[in-house]
Amino acid sequence: MTHRHPPTSVILLDALRAALARYVILPSAEAADAVTLWIAATHAQPAWAHAPRLVIRGPEKRCGKSRLLDIVEATCHEPFITVNSSSAAVYRSITDDPPTMLVDEADTIFGPKADGNEDLRGLLNAGHQRNRPAKRYDAALNRVESIPTFAMAALAGIGAMPDTIEDRAVVVRMRRRGPGESVSPYRHRRDRPPLRQLAEDLAAWLRADLEKLERAEPTMPVEDRAADTWEPLVIVADHAGGTWPERARVAALVLTAEADDNGQTSTRIRLLADCRTAFGTDTALPTATLLERLKADSEGEWADHGPAGLTAMKLGTMLREYDIKSANIRFPNGTQAKGYQRADFLDAWARYCPTSEPLPQGEVLPFGRGGRPSRPSLVIADQNGTAPIPGTA
């Protein structure tokens, strides 16, 4: 008799992300990474100090909100669907190892016609942080009871949720499928069993290390309440390794920025992160090469950024916000072209899209009084070759 060996951590997260992409069109690669990590984090709730909400919202019907909630239900830890459940049943279901609360049509709970849902609203508002119990008077026992509220929750609905929810949430803005976008149909009887097996594998992986997860203190790219919300997801990503630690931090920056300013900052942060990938270990790149690599990323947005894709002018405009400018660069092969130096990105990468990976040998962050050092008119080229001559984008 052969025994089944659970897949490794990176394979598990990759498989979960692939399952999401199979059945749902998510708005961005960062949103897909975030939902993947949120689902995985539900399997380690006893380790977390905060229980982030997952808000799945769209402007209209038929944006895939309920379908995404179906996949969350199939892959999360002990899903508890609140529809047709009494408030007492919902509250009593929460223990030291809580289920994952799933709320569809959440706009009906918080909207103007939300009478009768006060208890559920109270739970969703209070349950983000430990040690925030609800107080209920038990007439039979003639005493006040403290009822736990701490539990991760996913809410799907039309339009924005109240600030008290979204400030504590990973917010995913769904949209209707466009021309050429297609997904596989989800059939509960056929498709749920393999997804539940994936959930069991996630639980086996994470629950074996709850003490380690609880002690983790990751470097966070965001602060304050956003850091509380994203910390479980980043811890899971760090625990998995591979490309997930950096992807988790980029997702935190991008989705938090979308919540703050409706996506303008997030686009620039995404560009910074994608430039880091495009550079690889190169110390300098011609603008044309950088654009070519950016637009070759199948999951990126740069090939479709405008009628002709991302242009040199638009690239320069966006990077200039971070004091990154192009220059005439002399490369080791003797050619000279307008391009960008890796060193000019280091400050922005460290501030806006930090990674948990150590810096390459010899690479130093340009922090300190005085800001960015002035550029010399000529630098002796190294093997990768940068000899910048001041220029413009």
C-alpha cells in the first residue's frame, strides 16, 4: 500500500492560485496572490493576533463575487456559511480554533435595509482582533457572558463595505469578464472534492508549525492597521519561501494603495516591483530592453498600458515620481544608449516595495542625509557596464 505524500509548501500555494485562476477572473496578479495567501492563512488562525477580512466586491451583479466565494469555501479552514444561521449559532461556532465565516450578499447586512443583522454586524466589526468578546446577558443564569468573536471572515457584495470592515480587510475589486476572458465552469460535486483535498494539505503543512508561525515577526511593507491585516498573509508567504515572500509584500503594497487612492499609486508601485524583476542581476539596462522585458511579462499590464503598450515617455514620467531618471549609458560592448541604472532604483525599492531577500553582495541602500548622491559625468564601466552621462527620459 502506497502512502500519499503531501506536496511541498510552494507547490501548495501555486496549486491554490492556479485553482483560483481556473474558475475566476481576478482583477490583477496581486489580487490573485492575496486571495491565495488569505485562504492559506485561514488554516492557521490559532497563530494570528489579527483575523483579516477578505472583502470581495464589485459594482454590479455577475462580476464573479459569489463564484470566488465558492472557491474560498472549498479551500478554506472549516467554512461557516452565515446565510440562514441564527446569531446564536454564529456566535457559538467561534472557539479558540474558529471556523472561517463566509458572508454572501454582505451589502444587505450593512445597507439601509439591514434591520435584524445587528449581532452579525457586531461580530464582523469586533472579530478582527483577539480579546474583543461580545457581551450577552444570559437570563437563565442571571449573568453576563463573554462570547469570543475572533475569526477570519470573507464577505462578498455589491459596492463598498463600511470603513470599519474595509480598514481591516484585504479588498478585492471584482469586475465582469471582458471579451476573450473565460473560466472553467465550477461544478460542486465534481470540483469541490479535489479542492477540499488541497485544503487538507494546506492544513497539514501550516498546522504542523503553529508555534513557529505565532512567533514570526516579518518585515512589513505597510504600517499600522494595514500591517495588522496583512501580517498573517506575509507570514504564510515567508514560511513557504520561493517567490512568495516578495509577491506577498508587493500585493500588500498594491492592494493597500488601491484602497487609499483608487489605484494610481498602486500602478506605480507595481511598475517598481516589475522593474526589479526585469533588471534581474543587471546593473544597467537600455530603456528599450527594460520596456521589452516589462511587456513580455504575461501577467503584467504593461503590454496593454495604452494603445502601444508602455512607452519610454510614460515609463520616465512614472519613475520620475521616485527620483529615477534615465541617462545616456555606455555599455561594455561599446554601445551607448538611453537607459536606467539599477542603483537608482534601490532607494525606491527599499521604501515602496521591500523584499525579505538579502541585498546582493556589495549593494547598499542609498539612505541618509542629503538624499540621492549627485551623478558624476563619467563612471568607469564595470563588467555589466554603466558609464552614465546625464540625460532625460
